[in-house]
Amino acid sequence: MVLIPAGTRASAQRRGPRPRRARRGDERGVVLILVALSLVVICVVAAFAVDFGNARQTARQTQASVDAAALAGSKDLPRMFGESGNTTWYDTARNTAMSYVVNNLFTT
């Protein structure tokens, strides 16, 4: 029987085959998948940001329109509640406020 020193080619063949190493091309495919998934995530986040910004702008515009209508309608109210015996001031104030809402809210 012949003894073969460790670390030589013959000793490696007796232990069994070495595991194969991953090729460089295989890693590039993984990078492509990661880039594609990250682009999808970035696009979704950007879409949510645009939608949220649009919703906040619409809410601000609506609130400003309603505030302007309330101030315009309040000008038609009497200074003191006992000042007027009829309720036409209420209808006038309401109509003024509604006209401001329609004119300010539904314009682009």
C-alpha cells in the first residue's frame, strides 16, 4: 500500500469530487431581478406620494372655499338678532354663501 501525502491531486480524487462553484453569469441574473423589483417598489411609492399630495391639495382648496363662503354669508347677517323682525336675512345669507361655494369650489 502506498501512502499519498495530503494536499496532492491524488488525495483529492480519493475524497470525492469538489463542489462546483457558482458561475459569474448566474449572479448577474439575480441582480437584474432585484433591480426590477426595486423599480416596482419605487414606482408604487411615487404613485402613493402623488395621490396623497393631490388629496391634500383638494382638501385645502375645499376648506378655503367653504371658509370664504361662510365669511361672505356672515356679512348678510344682522348685527344683533333683535334687529330684524323677519327671517329674510337668513335666506339672503344662505344664498350668498351658496353662490360663493358654487363659484369658488367648482372652478378649475
